[in-house]
Amino acid sequence: MNTALSIAGTDPSGGAGIHADLKTFAAHGVYGMAAVTAIVAQNTVGVTAIEKVSPQILEAQLDAVFGDIFPDAVKIGMVPDAELIRITASALKKWKARNVVIDTVMASTGKKPLIDAGAETVLARELLPLALVITPNIPEAEVLCGFRIITRDDMVVAAKTIARLTGAAILLKGGHLAGSCDDILLDGDALRWYSAPRIETRNTHGTGCTLSSAIAANLALGLPLPEAVARAKEYLSEAILRAPGLGRGHGPVQHSR
């Protein structure tokens, strides 16, 4: 059976983090596993508390998974500080992890910081170069590339800049761009745009987690990256349209098919 590992924080309301990742893996017929980086108190309204796990327990979780059920793909989401980022990077190198998808989680939908100030530098230097593909949204890409992204042309330049810094493929998500929600995949020298109509909805909780874990699931199933991204985007659009309308804030999507 194909397998995938999520390395991320929790969401007790079930819409984001490892909870969304495991649901997404299951929807794709992939056996899901998870290593917890932080216990997060959150719901559709926002994040109220974060408690990081110790470096020792994160390392032990990763060794336990890789040493027994080696994942066909790895999705990495919230890793809240520099030390935990280094532990994660060390484990990926130690175990020669494959098909690593990194969702550069820096803030919640409600703008609550999910990574310590200054840890972005360690993320960019030590963890991102280990990825097959990185999936930043525009605010996250602006942190990584160092300039504002206003147009589609800016997205191309930003993707190329981040790719040069990391050596990874870049899926830059355009949902924050005015007048467009197109995404761009830069994979080596190949540029590919993914266009989709904007869905007007409040149900956007965990969409970044869901997309990146869907990409990881498709990679675990053996699909090439461009097709893995295309199928993941289709899955996310369907999940948004099927959203159950739960919660008082940004509602979760419907992960099951």
C-alpha cells in the first residue's frame, strides 16, 4: 500500500494541520502517518494557543516512522521554530526521504503567526532545499523572495527567485492576487499555469494544508509532479464546493469523496 507522512501541527477542529492531511491521504487511498510538531488550539475562528513539542519527541516520532513504515511521500506543514526545523531537516537527510512537499506555513488564515520570528531564515537555508516541491502562497513567497508580488509577471519572477535559493520546484499559489487565482508551477525550466475559477466562499480553513497533502498523496501514488499538482487542485476545488458549512468563521472543506 502507498504511504505518506505528515509533519505538522494539530487542529482539534479537524480542518487543518495533520487532521486535514490524514483525511486527504485517506481520500486518495494512501495510508497516512503523522509526526506532531505542535499542539495547536484552533477552530474556524482562529488560533488561541500553541504548544511546541520538544525536539527530542519530534526526532523520536520521525525515527519511529521512517524506521518501520518508510513513507512514499512526506508533507511538511507547520514547524514552529528553528530547532524543530533543524531536527526535521536532519531526519529527512538521515533517512533519505523522498517526494518531500513543503507547505511554507507561516501564519494561520486569521493571520496568527505559526513560526517564530527569525526562523524563516533557517527554514529557507536548511529545510526548503530538501523539498521536491514547495507550495507558498503569495504572502509567504514575499517573505522568501524579498519583494512584493502584485502581478502574474511578479509571480514568475518570485518563483524563479525561490527556486534559485532552494533548488526545488515551486508551486506559487495565486489566490491572494487581485483579479486572479491562478497558480504557477516552476519545475526546472518548465513553467506551467493552472487556472481555475475563483470560488466565492468562507470555507477556506485548511485549504493550503489540503492542497499540499493532496500533492503528496498523488506523488506517493507514483504520479509525476505536474499531474500530481493538477489532480490535487481538482480535488481541492471539489472539497471546497462540498464544504459542510461548519463553524462560525472560515469553515473547513469536505475531505471525503
